[in-house]
Amino acid sequence: MISQGRRIDLRSEVVTRPTAEMWRAMQAADIGWPQRGEDQNVNELEKRAAEMTGMEAGLFVFTASLANLLAMMISTVRGDQVILEADAHQVWIEGWNLAYVCGVYPRLIVSETGAMPLAEVEAILTEWRGPARPRTSFIALESPHNDHGGTIVPLEYVESLSELAHRNGCHLHMDGARIHNAAVATGLAIRTFTQPLDTVTVSLNKGLSAPLGALLCGSVKNIEEARMRGLKWLGASGMHRGGFFAAAGLYALDNMVERLADDQRRARLIADSIRDIPGIEVNHPQTNQVRVSTAPSGRPAAEVVDALAERGVLVLLRQPNVFKMMTHCEIDDAAAESAIAATKHVLSPAAVAT
């Protein structure tokens, strides 16, 4: 059992709490009225986000899902066709936004890592039936890709997709909620990944441990349109007292990015330590996510999730035969070792037999 009754929560980075220093930054924040452009922390955060991504402007919103929705709202009209990777967060978690809010028709492309085959993208963009040719206005990427285990879409691929999208009049968006993990893993600046894009979403609480918030970055025209849509259509841009949360976001950008390398190191440690257990398949983490498939053994992943929970280790059930572990700032080396020990016990042949 986990020593001293310590619960180890590996379900997601969103379970983390702000650090003591982050709380102090929030308490010390001199807040203004964000909706009128009078909050210095919000203004500075949006400016920092634009500089970080190499975009002209940024918009601070409540969640990454809202940022993704606004990106789609400013680039589509009802009835448009949009292209998304089949396992994307925008499909499985945000699908209501596609169908009900935007009224668009999604064309889904299956991939192994989040990089949709370019030939399939081009086929959708150019196909037609008689006089009817659907208008495709929006293509979205997700990187790192959550459902594929934190895989990073290669820069060369993003550049090629950008050329294809723009040649066909499409807006290219990236759900880069965890893009800081991609930057740390590759050693590339975030703006290197985002320069080929029209808009990008960046989360402040996935990995960076801020209590709330995400940023949508793009051109001044796109961001001002998103600001208007958020306010007039969704009632979602008036984040009163948002300066408290912006102060936390600024602290996170200054102090919580470089340490992501520790999360990634611990994810690799966990994956490498359990990889040889019979009956499972484990990814080779590129970022902070360990993806475990129980398909080789036929054992339902839910059984493993429940057994681990009984031993004080919480992991995330993703599919009938897949669970995930995500390292974060509250998982230290001791917690990682405890999670490894618990997983080895639960998946040992003796435990499975009982």
C-alpha cells in the first residue's frame, strides 16, 4: 500500500493546486476592469501570450475549450465543413460546440499521433459531387495530443498542413493547451510551432498549475472578433476581477515552465519501469503522459483503474482497454516510485489470477 496513506493522483494535471507563491501573487494583484481594458495583469498576460506565440494579439478566457470554440466561431459559418483529427479533444469533449453552437459539419481523419495524413486532408478539401462542393473553412490540430498520450505533431508537418490549408482558403487552428510541454520536450520556442497557424489555444492550468484560464492568440482582427463573439454571443468575455487569475497566469509563465522537464522525466521513468509487465502495451512518452493498453491481456482497463485506486493511486480510464497516467508538479520522485510499485502489483500475474 502507499506509505502513510498518501493518495497519488495521476489522472490529469488539472487536479493540481496553485503553489503558495502563486496564491501570494494573486493576493497582491492590483485589479482593474478587464472588459474596459483597465486591468494591468490581464493586459500584460495577453501581451505576453502574443509575444510568446509570435502572434499579434491574445485573449484571456476561462478555459481552453472556450478558446477553441471562439477560434471556430470566428472562422466558420453555419453549414461549413471542418476537418478534425478523429480522437481530438474538440471532437470527444467539445463536440456540442461543433454541432449546436457553430452548426458545422465535421470531417474526421484517423491518425496514430495526431498528424492527419496530408493526402486525406487534401482529398476532403478538393472532393466534389456534381455541382455540390462543400465549403471547408477550418482545420484543427491538437499538439501535444491528449488522447494519443501526449504526442507532439512535428513542426515540418504543421508547416506542410499550413501551406495546404491556406492554399485552399482554410483557417488553421491548433489546440495547443499543453504546448509548453511540447516546447520543453523539443527545446524549440513556442512561436516556432505557432508561426504557421492562424490561431492557437494555450492553457494555463494544464501543466502550469494556474487555477483558471487559457489564451487564444492570433491576428488583431481575429482576436478582436473573438472578443466580440465571446461578449455578445456567449456572455463569456466579461471576466470580472480577472486580474487575480491573470496574476496567477503570469506567475505560471515565469516559474512553472522549465520544471515541466521533471514531469516528463518521471513519465518516462514510470513507462520504462512497467513496460515489461506481461499483458500490457505502454507508450514511449514524448511529454508527461503514460498511456497503457490492456488489450494484449484482454483485461478491462476499468478493473486495473479500480485496483490501483484501492492502493491509493488514481489513474484515468480513457477507453475500455486504455488508461493513462499524467505527471505534474505534485508528483515527485517518491510518488512516481510508489505508482510504479502499485502498478506492478496490480498487473502482476498473481494479482490478475485472483
